[in-house]
Amino acid sequence: MEALLYTAALLREEFSGLEVLHLQETEHDVHEGRLHLGRSAVVRLVAWNPR
């Protein structure tokens, strides 16, 4: 299943034509219902197309 997860490096490569303004990998505790609890890996990307 790890092959399905996004990483900062993968996003930087996939969006290489854009100017990356913010790229961050973090972990957060999520509480989204009784069956979706615990630590979650999060990748945040904010990018801009200067064209």
C-alpha cells in the first residue's frame, strides 16, 4: 500500500512545471469518526503556474 502514498518528492516531480510556494510533510492526529482515528501522514502542496 505504501506505493499508493504521496510524498513531497513525488509531488515536486509531478508538478515540476509549477513554482512551488509551499511543500510540507507532517503527521497529524485525525478524528473523523469512530473508524477513522489516529496518526495520519499529510503532504501539503501549494503551487503556482506563472504562465
